[in-house]
Amino acid sequence: MAQLTIEVNGRPYTVGCEDGQERHLEDLARHFDRQVRQVSQEVGQLGETRLLLMGALLLADELSDTRQRLAHAQSDLARLQSDAARLEARASLAVDGAARKVEALVARISG
């Protein structure tokens, strides 16, 4: 297990993560640090616990919005796939009907 020191609002924190996940954890920490610093700039220092809580709540809100957008996108995709399948079936029936008509004309001409 790897250990690294991240910084949030100017304070160092030593945390552990799975080997190979250090870069990802550093990216997450930077994102969280931006949220915490934003709260600090907007409302001032609230005390470390409250500041970190507010930063976490902002990220939770962001995650909630992302999940909601994903759910809508998945719903839209399912609807579009259903529409595409219906249109494909209609096109297939139209091609089959046209083929039958062509075959009937060929039979009449040949017959």
C-alpha cells in the first residue's frame, strides 16, 4: 500500500492508497482542494471540519448532478435505440415489399 501526502487548503494530510493509484489520488485531492478553497473564499474560514464538510458536500452535489445527467443520457440512448430498431424493422418490411413487387413484375414480364 502506497502512502502519500496531499494538501488541502494549505494543510498536509498523509493518506494511503493502492499501489499505482497515487496519481489518481493526487488528482482527486487537487479537485477537492479547489472545492475547499472556493468555500473558504466565499464564506471565509469556518474551521477545518466545517470547511472540509462543505467541500465534501459540494463534491457530493456535483456527483449527484453527474449521476442525474448520466441517467437522462442512458434513458435518451435507450429511446433512440428503440426508435432505430423500429425504423430498421419498417425499412426491412418496405424492402421486402418492394422485392415482392419486383419479383411479381418480373414474373409477369417473363410469363
